[in-house]
Amino acid sequence: MSRIYNKVALIGLGLIAGSMAHAMRRHGLAGTITGYARSAETRAAARDIGLVDQVCDSSAEAVIDADLVVLAVPVGAMGAVAREIAPHLKPGCTLTDVGSVKQAVIEAVAPHLPNSVHFIPGHPLAGTEHSGPYSGFATLFENRWWLITPQPDADAEAVTKLRALCEGMGANVDEMDAAHHDLVLAVVSHTPHLIAYTMVGVADHLRRVSQSEVIKYSASGFRDFTRIAASDPTMWRDVFLTNKEATLDILGRFTEELFMLQRAIRMEDGEQLFDYFTRTRAIRRGIIEAGQDTDAPDFGRSKVT
Amino acid sequence: MSRIYNKVALIGLGLIAGSMAHAMRRHGLAGTITGYARSAETRAAARDIGLVDQVCDSSAEAVIDADLVVLAVPVGAMGAVAREIAPHLKPGCTLTDVGSVKQAVIEAVAPHLPNSVHFIPGHPLAGTEHSGPYSGFATLFENRWWLITPQPDADAEAVTKLRALCEGMGANVDEMDAAHHDLVLAVVSHTPHLIAYTMVGVADHLRRVSQSEVIKYSASGFRDFTRIAASDPTMWRDVFLTNKEATLDILGRFTEELFMLQRAIRMEDGEQLFDYFTRTRAIRRGIIEAGQDTDAPDFGRSKVT
């Protein structure tokens, strides 16, 4: 794979930015990589492990001369960062982000940018429950989807280069409208996360079942929810605040459906339950056939020793 | 490990019974193992792979002379099977089951049994999303909990032997009251499964997001729910029908909590969301420290190739 950008600046040095640094290096996609994080502790950690070529003490310094600038901060911080770096961006550079919500990021970021900057919002559908500068790894994006939501008048060459970068890191790229992105993500990511947080919260609060019982007996289903509910709280707070309408919309559908199943349990309608539980198997098969999950039992989960 | 029972009969030859057969053989815990399944196809498969020493064509034949009989059928079928085998049970033998609900199984099974049989209900908290005679493996129970719910007047020696068998297969054993078992399981297993089925159902029904989008973009959280929602429909129908009260109780708590978080999103109460998402991390840490899940990112999930 050959170099796509001479200089890439990563603003934010968490799981996604760190994984991008590892992946760009492994595949030789960037000449130089600079980085900045608001926390001095994160910057020190990134320097310590040589995560990027240069860790800068200001975002302005990091973006100087960069051909690609990546905003990899929580969605709620994107606007402030864009305002901070806007005067220092190289004319003709591309600015992208990795936020889980797209309409709110566009509204927060676009007004600050000079016309000479190509803003192409993006979102890699990849992650783990871990966060911070030590959590990244080069293969995070392999065979994962990277959604980009360029405006209709976006510069075609800039889009092509950004796509090539994502593909160079192993991802598949799809383009879609920002509003549709936010709805899709409310279904496949945001609502599932909220539900997982809720279920773990319920178990935490219940007095009739002790926390030690919840922990000991968690392998019967519950522990899967706790992985998702261990994700970064700041990131997820911002997701729900900024993708509010779509999340409330899907939550409404979820509650409706849950009440229907709850009623089937109360009325002892075994046929309805059986039919429902049979249909959901097809989606699992589709996901495995599409290469988006493993068919190994229990995810081929690592053995705890 | 030395032999604990001379002859063990497995009624039902799915994931749990199959895994018991593999584990008992590996550790030399049983002299002879017989098996029976209602479906001729399952019996043929079990014979084909030599899952047990003898696959019988009736449950009566399978239990003759058995020192331990294991009911490994869906909870809703336990009563009928108990009635069928009761006249053929050896006096002094132990009968156990592996059902996910305990009060309903006791009510369904106990009335059929002669006084000479030691009935010790049990439930291994172990499984995968796969089912059937091919899905078992010898290590399924290692470091998992096996709950038994003996009556207060249960024969101490029979309980000790059953515990030894479970421990011999690698499990940890806890004893508890059947009603408490059903409440605990409603929290750590039954409600999480119902919620997962519901979320997958919502995604399946939604017309504004296509099924192919749901499948392609599932790695952003949704796919975790689909694994649980791919579990055996008959088994889960029976669980909800027979642990109805506890499940409805916990579902009520879940909905209450979900509405609280939904309101926090609607009112844009970021602090409440952040605090909630921070507390749930502690439970995940507890589960990892208790050796009940891996700390590897994404469960150390098998790579899809």
C-alpha cells in the first residue's frame, strides 16, 4: 500500500485514533503522524509508547501543514475543537471525524471551517469496550464498515483519498446521508447500548439479589451486556444527547415490542413466543454469512484461566 | 478423578447432555452412559458420533439400572418425561435435571416420583447459542456455576455425590432455595435474553432501515444481542412460560429504569447519564475479577476470515 497523505493529525488519542495510528503505520499510509490530546496524562502516555511521530501540546500545532486532520474526540467536544483548529488548517486539507453521530457533528463543526477545507464526516463501526491511548491496535478496522457522510457538493478527489485511507486500514467504506446514518446507528448501536446499560443498572440496584450473585452467575447471559455497558461514559453520554430524536424513536419501538412480548408471557401465549424467537435466528445467520461475526460458540470467547 | 456413578442415563441429547457425556468421559466419572432423545434424528446423530455408550429407543430402557438419571429436556417437557420413566427408575437412584427454572420443574416432576428416588434439581449456568447433539464439548462447565436446589430433607449422601459429579466436570457448585434461584436467573439470564430477542425483533421489523444495513453494520453493538437471540426457541419459550412471575417482576423494574434514562435523554440531563454509565463499569470489573469473563477486548472474539 502506498502513502496517501503526507501528514495526518489526530486530535484525540483514544481507542480509535490510536488504532488509526497503528494501522496507518503498518500499511505505510501516512508520511508523518502528529497527535494531540487535551489531557496531559494521555499525551504523556502516547509519547511513552511512541504512538505517533510527534505528540504536540496544542491542537493548533498538531494540525499545521496536515493534509488530513481527524477529530477523534467525544461528539460533544467536536465543535470546540473545530473552532480551536480552524485558523490553523492548511488550505485544501481534508478534515474528517470519527464520531458516532453525524448530523450533530456537522452542525457543530461546519460553521467554523473556512471554505478551503474539505470536511468529510466519517464513522468507523469498530471499537471495543476499552478506551484510552493504550487500547488501540492495528487490526481494529479490518473487515469493519467505515461510513462517510459527505455533502452532495463534496470534492470528489478528497472523498476518494479518504476512502482509500479507510480501505488501506482494512475497512469497507459506504457513503450515506447523515440523517439516515443517525437512524441506522440508533438501531444497531445506540439503542442496544442504552438497553445494556439499563439491564446492568437494574441488576446493580436490585436488593433481593446480591451483587455477588449477579457477578458469580453472570455467564448465563448477563455478562454479555456488561461488556457493552463498560464502554466509555463520556462518549456515550454525548451520543445520546446528540442523537436524541432517533434514539427516542427507536426506544419507543423497542418498548412497544417489549410490551407485546411481556403480554405474551402474561397470557402464556407460547406460540407467539416460539415464533418470535425463531425469526430472530435468521438475522444471526445473516450476520455470520456477511462476515460480521464469528460462528464459534460464545464468540470463540477467550478462556478465563 | 475416580468413578462416581456406575451408570448414568441422559434423557435429552442436546448441548447440555452432550457436554456432560464428553466431560464425564474425559474425567472418568461414569461407568456406562446411556442416552435417549425423543427425535429419531437426534438419536441417529448421537449414535453416529458415539456420543454415549448406548443410545436407547425409549426413555424407559435408558434409565434401567441407572444410578443417576439426568433430565436434559426443555422445561415444559420435564413433567411428561418424569411420568414416563418413573416406573422404571432403580430404587435409591438419583434423579436430577438441568432446567433453567427450578420451581416449575419441581412441581412438574416431583409428584411422579416414588419415595425411593432422590430428586435433586439442578441447573448448570453454562451454554452457548448452539444446540443439538453435535454442539456439546467437554469443557463447557469448567469454571461455571452449577446451582442445585435440594429440598431441606434431601439425602445428604446423594447430594454429596451429585456435587462431586458436577465438580468433576469442572464446575463450582452452589446450593440455594428454588424460589431464589428463579429470581436470580430472571435477573442474570431470563430478562437479558428477552431484551435481546426484543431488540433483534425491532431491527427485523423496522422498515426505514433495511435488513441488509442491520446485518452489515451490526459490529457496532447489535451483533452481541443476536448471539443470545439465536438460542434455542423451544427452551426459551418454556423458560418464560414457567418463570413467568419473576420475569415479569424484573421486566417491570427494567422498564421503569429504561423510562428514567429515556427521560434523561429527552431532558438532556447529561450528568445523570454520565453517572449511570460510570456505575455500570464496576460490575464488569467484578465479573472479570471473579473469573466469569475475559478482559480481552471484544471477548477476545474469534477473527472472522
